[in-house]
Amino acid sequence: MKTIKQLLIVVLVIAGFQVLAQQTPAPAQIAAITIKGATAHIGNGQIIENSTIVFEHGKITAIGNESTSSRGREIEAVGKHVYPGLIAPAKALGLIEVNAVRASNDDDELGDFIPNVRSLIAYNAESKVVESMRPNGILLGQIAPQGGRISGTSSIVQFDAWNWEDAAIKVDDGVHLHWPRGFRRGRWWEGEPRGYLPNKKYQIQIEEVIAFMKNAKAYGKGIGVSKNEAYGEMGGVFNGSKKLYIYADGEREIIDAVSTAKENGIQSIVLVGGYQAYRIIPFLKENNIPVLVQHTHSLPSKDDDDYDLPYKLPKLLVDGGLLVALENSGTSNFQTRNLPFYAGQLVGQGMDKETALQLITGNTAKILGIDDAYGTLEIGKSATLFISEGDALDMRTNQLTHAFIDGREISLETHQTELWKRYSEKYNQK
Amino acid sequence: MKRIQLLLSLLLFTFCGIAQDYFPKNEELKEDNNNYTAFTNATIYVTPNKVIKKGTLLIQNGKVVEAKRSVTIPQNAVVINLKGKHIYPSFIDPYTSFGIEKPKGKPGQGRSPQYEASREGFYWNDHIKPEQKGIDSFKYDKKKAAEFRKAGFGVLNTHLMDGIARGTGVLVALNDDGGDGNRIVEDVSGQFFSFEKSKASRQSYPGSLMGAMALLRQLHYDADWYSKGNVATKDRSLEALIANKGKTSFFEAGDKGNDLRADKIGDLFNLNYIIIGGGDEFEAIESIKGTNASYIIPINFPEAYDVSDPNLADYISLEDMREWNQAPANPKILSDNEITFSLTTHDLKKPSEFKNNLLKAIKYGFDETKALAALTTIPAQLLGESDKIGSLEPGRYANFLVTSGAVFDKETTLYENWVQGKKNVINSKDQKDLSGDYSLIVDGKNYELTISGKTSKPKSEVKIGETKYPSKLKYSNNWLTLSFTNEATKEIYQATGIVPKEGERITGKLLLPNGLENSFIATRTGDASEKDKEEKEDEDSKPQIMPLTYPNIGYGFVSKPKQQDMLFKNATVWTSEAEGILIETDVLVKNGEIFKIGKNLNPEDAKVIDATGKHVTAGIIDEHSHIAALSINEGGHNSSAEVSIEDVIDAEDVDIYRNLAGGVTSIQILHGSANPIGGQSAIIKLKWGEQADELIYNNSPKFIKFALGENVKQSNWQSFKRFPQTRMGVEQLYVNYFNRAKEYDTKKKSGQPFRYDEEMEVLAQILNGDRYISCHSYVQSEINMLMKVAERFGFRINTFTHILEGYKVADKMKEHGVGGSTFSDWWAYKYEVNDAIPYNAAIMAKEGVVVAINSDDGEMSRRLNQEAAKVVKYGNMTEEEAWKMVTINPAKLLHLDNRVGSIKEGKDADLVLWDDHPLSVYAKAEKTIIEGVVYFDMERDKQKRRAIKDERSTLLKMMLKEKEDGGKTKPPMKKENKHFHCETIN
């Protein structure tokens, strides 16, 4: 008997890995739901104590204090906290399952200028890594291709879907450009010193970017020319229907990148990374550049930098009056579930908690261009939100009881919670 | 005394005589020249401290006969009057590769590693080549020799600069004539060692600095074993090493840390290495002095960075900028500390750079007499050849320099460099110093001519009143040629004439623009104008040198912080003991220990720190760290038990400071996970500013890293040749090694002679319970396997680190008695972590396993308080239990819980003051204290930031000026690993 049971477990484990990759997506919201009594964190800096939040057919229909009337099923949430679903930008979630297993990696295609390469069609809606985002409150993400100069085009998805088509909430939203670096790693195997040196090809690499932009623009004006998908895909960044996400960290690189993009008629630019953006805040403000700034849990890139520079960097930009949200493109996918804590780190640096929350909700939605429906708890917007036992920005108290995407109550179980429960049972642990 | 001198000269004469005597000559007649040469009226430096004014140097047959105030000059002497000139013994460079080519590197990119040696009949490692004889590949290089002579050198010590044991060297005089028979002073001039692998072989081991150290130690043990006749096979490497025992040993270390490492190896085997340093010795001068070793010091002072582009300048660290500013002080500081050292051209691009660097060192305060000693008597003494070279005492080689004045003066000209009595002209000494103002009469017109600059390379300026005439001046072989142009008329005048030996007038022929010949007269009217002197004074002003800090990088201390008694008033105290969390409690620290915990404690003399609303905890302990080390993996063998991280601690890693800022006080630096049997750990306290050895715990518990799974199988990179390739093989590897260790230990304990084997020693310690294992582990099968192997050999695994599937076998772990040190929430980065869950720590802890949360990461380690908090989130641990996972639990796993890990009276005062709940993402460490010393303080950190900005700005300005003044610069660079070179194994 025991052996059979063990065998069964083994089979389940194998099956778990290969087939049962994700919890079954929740059905569409039918009846109205009201969350009652929680502290509502709106995601725009506001807060409503003892709130009432009503949503129907996937949309928030009422939000207010205790005097707001309930409708439908009521969720008692006194002492708890409600937040908009957190949004993870500029990640390859669903494109990589296990980093070291090449067969499971679909994030980086060959070629330097390939905006026509689209992340959405490779997005694995059943990824276990994606699934593990949800119990921490991350319900939406921008799926971005990696590598190269222009690595491709991203799409924005929600994290509870049967397939990529169902997951998409904004298709082909932006093109991702990795700006050349003015300082590069020495090729020590070719006799250069170990370390970082000025990149002698920096200007040439910029010229390549400019040439591509100019050609793409010219292509858009042609009639009856032979097809060039790469140039064609750039049309959106010239007419403003797509954003150009430029990854740059150094002061000079950022200025070069923004100036070049502006000069070449790019309508909507988002800076990603921005390690030294704090030094050129007036420039960024003048050019109206929002920043998806590198997350807080990283090391300073230079020995002489303040030990807490990465901790406070987003705050410096916010204090300077820029539109800022957090990204963690530099870390492994699985780390993205720490997004709320990246924001929490800012509170220790003196940022107001609600402002910190904006950096992973309302501001992110604005920067990604999905703020018409997501990012804040406001009437008419999608009921994409979660309830936490306590402060969701702090590790100790980020404990989700419910989460909804477009009003659908999603499962908070994962491959990991299943293993936890199975082995807790094995040892009769509580 | 006289007799000895006589005997010596006789011996030497005989030597020369023999060389000539029995060689037949057919192309010319065979005749001897036994004439003397006498150099009179010179200032003679017989040695740096023995100076003879207006003395005579008498030489014959390539040797010094005598050098004295008054010498009876034999009849058959050629007399050379050196009035006003100086004579010095020529320089000796004890560390070069002159005339011996290094092997070219073997291309090996992308090919799988080579594990076995490629030679037969030699030592088992290709990088050990004591049998290599420098003389066998020596080929006298006339061109290079001339370069060295021009820089003042007469004798060079050279060897084949390749490998860890490099064999013997050659001492050679730079005498172009006469062949090797004359110029080779010594054909086995000591033996040479380094930490750098041979370029001639791709054998993987050693792949790290600590591996190179272990290999050198084992080499000496093996030589001892071999010399006692215990080995049946022939090993030509060991035989050479044994044969060369007692010869002077040179060790190329290359930086201050490696100086100490080389010395440590020397101490172990009673070898007094002469250490070739790196130029940064001044940063650790006390320890360097403590080695009691002699040094050979390069003076390749760094060039300034080109900081004209501020965006690029931004990448240069303060540490590297300071190096440019401070390094020229190295010789002075070494000499102030009475360390015996010689200088070398080693590491300079060419010998011609030597003088300028030396002058820089002198400007930085290096005494000229000591500089001369470091180039003459000291290298001679280090080489054991003082009876032949290094001075102008009777019987020494006639190796000397003739100069216009003090040898280390910028304006001094080197005229001649005599080697073995053979004259080599560098600059003609008969050249007259023409500098001065002249009245030049040409074609009836009176021009003002000013000649300035070096005697050998004078510059000219021609003018009448304010009108300048662009001119060119050439002066060689006593002839002067001057041409100048009238810019208004484009007319060119050309003058040429011989410079008379005496007198102030130069006359000669002049070619007028119209092609007619005329004559010119230039009459000296006085010394050159004042302008030059002012410039000179400016140059001679003392350089501004930045103060040294501990360690000497941006966040170092100007003065080391001191232990102090302190009282934390009114804190929330997280004891990590049964007492739990105490509210409004005081903690009194005395003499580096936690003296008392209680309410309303009397501070006595202690400094009172108001901790109202704040939290005091024990310092965080990271069981699994890789910061603060120069190398982490010795991947050259599947077992590397013989290597130790303690050998390669980097006490200057800024991550130490950053860890302190995150409340971390102790870490275990583990070997990497490349091999099933890794290397020994270093368990250190983060005493920022102290030397590496001071960081290691006293009586540190002994640990070794083991590893399982994908890394040791080499699954994730292209390597298919090394055993094991499967988890099945991993088990057998352990069984094999432990079987051997057991046999080794049995033999050792039986009293029979045995070959001392460092690797087996360490493994035997495990079997005997004297060393603990911390094993990198992921999946349950392998975890269970290793526990079974340990049980079979009668010991216990101490810690499973990572242990991501520990939750699947927590009951078995509890039964075995092993602890678990895990990540809070890492997974998905490789196949074997698919089932890693963040609930792992909680499940193991609830099952009774001692659990710690570790980092394995320089970033995460500075937020371990937050990582511990995740255990509250995942698995509902209490906050108190979670906190123990980064304090007392890792202390228990490291067997340090009697000293650190909790707030308990009598324990080390390793404490952190937090501004908020320590498990909160909002909390910051305000002070981090180790043994009563405040190593991190938020307020002091702000001052440091200010100081870094100020010093950077000062140095940037100095570098800009250096460039403006025509100094050499190099492009900005951000170093990745400051001490690593291409061939350095890390």
C-alpha cells in the first residue's frame, strides 16, 4: 500500500512538472462582489480607510468609505488592505522557465535590429514562474524580449489565462532598444585589461541606431516597396501608437539616447534602468521622459557610490518631479515576485508608503499606457486587485487572502504551495 | 685584507687568462693587452656610502685594481681625466627576462579542459618546472643590452619567466664583446617561483591563487619524501628542486597580499624567499616589515588617467586615482621602515622609463643614497655576488658609470657605461655644455643667441630685440650646426663650426641665403636667462600626497576605529535566546563583550547611546558568502580539499563595508561548488580596515565545502571529461576519497613513514571529527546519499547549504543531525531547483532541523534581515524564530554559538542598532559593532561620502594638470578585479 502511495506521489510530481503547469484560470465574473472594511490603497497616492469596494462584470462600480453600499457577495476585510494588482514592466516572464535549461529559454533572438520579433506569441501562459507572481500581488506584466540592440516588441498581459491570446491586455505595446554603452568590459582574452574601458565603437553604434531609425521612417513613407517587417514594425513609434523603451544607465548614454530618439521623431520615449538618471533630472523633466528605474535590491555599480544609492535612486527621481515606476529587468524572472518589497525599500529611505505603491501600480500603468483600465482602484477601471492581511510592501505582512483579475477571483495556489501543503501533511505540521 | 684582495684579483685574472689562454686564434694574431686605465680627478662612489672626491679609479683586464684618493698610476696606464665628473658602480637588475623568451600561450578557447599533465618523467603538474635551466634558453640580446646600458645597468639577472616553479636563472654582464664565456657571471643564479601558471601548458590545476599556493606546499612535501628515497619512479622535477636546495630563491609575488602569501609558504619550509613585490607595499607596511624578507621592488608607477571627459572619468574609482598619487612613495616608505630591497625594471614597458620613475620616487622623498644602494650593493648582496659586482672595491668587475654630475639629478648626463672594463659611450663626455647667452655676429648683424637644455641635446633661440628667428641647433661630435630663418624675408642662414675645447667663442663658416659663404662668431656673454630656474623650482616642489586609509579605498578609515565601552539605553532587545524580545532594556558593552543586559543600567564610563524606539540585535551571520575573497573555486581537480579560502581573503572588498551597513558582522566564505570536494572555508568577522589575517576568527572552527548536483557534474557547460558526470558517480567519488583518507590516516597513526598529503590530511580531519562539512545541495536523492556515505564512514554532515529540497527529507536530516542553511525564496534558475519552495525553511525548522537563511550573494547578504522576514511570510514562522535564522542558528551551524549570534552576557559585543523593527523592509542599520568597535555608523558614513567627493575632485584636478603639463596619461578604466592579470589564476 505504502509503495503504491509513494509511486502515486512520484507520478504526481512528474505530472506536476510536465502538465499541470498552472492553476486553472478563473471564470469570468458573474455576480457583483463587495470588499468591505479594508484600508484601500488606491495606487494614486490616496488611501481610503474602512473602505467599500464594489465590482461587477470585471469593473469597479463603486469605491468609498463605509457609507458606500455593498452589492452582491460581500468579503469581510476589516483590518486588511486592498491594493491594485501590481504591474511588472520590462520582464521576460513566460519566455524563460528554467534559466540554465536552454530548451526552456525563448527570450533572446538573433539579430541586432529586430523590432518585428514579438514576445506575445512565445509567452507561456502556463509558466510556473508566472504563477508564482500572484500570491505576492503581481497580477500584470509587460513581457519584453531581451538582448541585441532592438530586441523586439513587447506586449502586456494579465497573469491568469489559458493562452497568450487570452492573456493579452495590450498587444505589441512597445519596442525595446538597448542603448550602446560608452564604457564596456575589456576583452581580456584578447589582451585587453580586465575591467571596463571606454567603448571606442560607441559613436559608431549610435550611428547604427540612427541609420536604422531613419530607414524605418523613410520606409513608412514609401508606396509599393518590398516588405521589410523590421522597418514596418517601427511605424508605431513614429506615429505615437507604440512606445520606445530605451535601456540606458550612464548620464551620457541617457542624454544621447533621449536626444537621438527625439531628433528622429520618436513620439513616446520611456527610459529603462537609469542608474545615473538622478544626475540629469532637469534634462529628463524638460524632455518629459518617464523612467522605469532599476529596482532597489541591487548593488551600487561603482565602489565610490553611496552604499544605499540603489535603495534611494527611485526616490531621488520622484523628488525631482519625474514620473517613475520600478522595473527589475536586471534580475532573474523568479525575483519579480519581490516587486512589492523593492517598493517597500523606498519607505526606509523616507518615501511615503502610498507614493512607493504608485511606483508599482498607478505610475507603471501610466508609463505603459494602460492607465485607462489598470493601475488604480477607481470607478470604471478593471477590478484587478488583491487583499492582503497586512502591509503588502513589507515581507512580514504581505499575505494575500484574495486576488482578482478583471473581477475574476484567481487561485493563489502554485506549484510551490502544493508542495508545501503535501510535505506539511507528510510531517503533520500545521 | 690586502692578501685577500690580491688573491681575489689573482683568481679573477686566472679566470680571464684561462679563457684566453687555451683558445686558439686563426683570424688574427693572438696578443694580450695588460695595460691599465686610470680615471683621474673624478668623484668616485666606491659604494653608496664611500665617496672619494677627486679620486682615481684604476682598472685592468676588466677588473677594478683600486679606487682611492691617491693612486700610484703604473707606467703602462692610459689616463683619462674626469675632472668634474662622477663615477658610480653600474646598476644591477636582479629580476628580468633578458635574453630568454617566454613561451607563447597555447590557444585553448572553447576546448574542454585538460586535467592531466602533458609531460612524462617529471612532476605531475606541468606548471612545476624546477628542472628548467635559464642558461639553456639564454641568447644574449645586443639590442636590449644597449637599452639597459643606456638606463645605467651593467649586470642583469634573468630567467625563464614562466610557470609556478621556474627553475634557475643566469646572471649576465652587459658586455657585447667576448661572448658568454666572459659575460655570464653565474649560470645558476638562484631559482625562481611565482603564483602564475605556465603558458606552455593548458593543464587546469591549479585554477586559482589558493590552488597555486597548495601546489607549492605539496611540491615541497613531495620533494622531501622523494629525497628520502621513498619513491621508486624517476621525477626529474623533484630531483632538480632537491639539487638546487640552498640556492637563493626568488618569488614573484606581484602585490602586497601575494608578498605575504609567498612569505607564508617560505616560513612553512624555512625558505627565505626574496620577494618580487608589486609597488603597493606601502599600504600594508607593518605586515611587509613583519615578513623580515628582502624585496625586489618594481617602480612602474601608474600613469595618470585622462580625465578630460568627466563622463568617462566618473568610472575611475578613488582607489585607482589614489594609486597614481601615492604609489611613487612606495620606495621611500619601504626604506623608512628599514626593509631591505632592490629596485627592478620589471613591469616597465622599457628600461628607458626607469630613470623618470626613479626620479619621481626621489621627489617623493626616497633618499638618493638608498636609491643607489638599491641598485648596486643590495642587489649584489641579494644575489650573493658582492665580491664581483655592486661596488668599485678592488677585484670587482670594472662595471661603472661616468656621469656629468649626481647620478639622480634630472639634468645629469650619462656619458659612459663601462662593463667588464669595456667602454660603452652613451653620450659623448667631450661634449661641452654650451648653454648660455651668446652674441652672434653674422654678416655684420648682431643677433642674440640663447642655448639651453641638456648638454647632449641643446635648444636654441635666435632674436634681435623682439624679433624672433625660428632656429634649429644640432651638436654632435664637437661640431655645431645652427640654422635660422628670417620670417619676413623667408631667408635661411646656415652656420657650422667646431666647438673649441676651451674658450667661450665659437667660430665657423656661414652659408648666406644668397648662396655665398661667410663666417660667424658666437661669443658667450653669460648664463641662460632666469625663466628656466623658476620652472625648475616649481617642479621640485613637494608633491601633495593623499592620506592612506584602512583599507586604502574610498570607504576606508583615516584612522582605525577603536574599541569603546557603550550603553544602549531603552532599546527593544532581540536576544535570540530564551529571553526572547525584551522591551525598554539596556545593553552594556565593556571591553568588547556584552557585559550586562537589564533595566536602568549604570553607564559608568561607557558612552550612552539613546536607543529609545530603536532595536538592538546580535550581528547578522551569513553562513554562505563569497565576498571578500580573491578566489572562490579551484576547479582544476574534482577534489580540492587542500586549498583554503583563508589563504585568499580580500580585506579590501567594498562589499565588506556594504555588508556592515546591512548589519552583518560574521560570514563564512565558502569555496565554490565546482567540485564534489571543495576547499576549506574562512570564517571571518567583518573588521573593516584590518589586515586579512586579523579578520579570521581565533581558533576558528574548521570547515570544508562539499557540493552535489549539476555543478559538480559540470552539467551546465561543455565539459565531458572529468569524473563524475552523474549523481551516481558523485557518491563513488566520495567513497573513493574517504577510503583513501582512512588508509592514509591509519598509516600515519601507525607511526610508519608516510608521504605528507595536504588533501588527505584535510579529509582525515573530517573522518576524525575535526573538520565540518557544509555541503551545497539541491535535490533530495543526493542529500540522502551524502548522509548515508557519512554514516558509513562514521561521521556526521554538519550543514547542508542551499538544501532547497531539504523539506522533502527534513525527517531524515533531523535524524542524521544535520543543519540546513537555505535561501529564502530562490528557485527556477536551473533544473535542479524546480521543486525549490520558499516554505522550505519553515518546514525544516518545524521538523526540528537547525535552519539558517543565507545569501550566497553580495547583494542579498546586506539585506539578510529582510530575507529572514520572508520566512514569516512563507510558512508562518514567528518573528522571533525568523530572526534566529540569521543570528544564533547560523552561529550554531558554525560552532560559534558560544561566542556570537545572540545577546547574552559574556558574548562578543557584535551588535546592530536598527532604526525600526529589524525584520521590516523599512529598517536600516544605524550602527554595526564588532567586539565593541563601531565599524559602521550611519553618521560617519555621511562624512565618508563627503570626503570621497572632495578627494575625487582634488585628484581629478591634479590629473588634469598632469595632462596639461605634458605628463603621460592613460584612458579611464574601471577595474573588475584589481589584482588579476590575464595569466593570473584566481
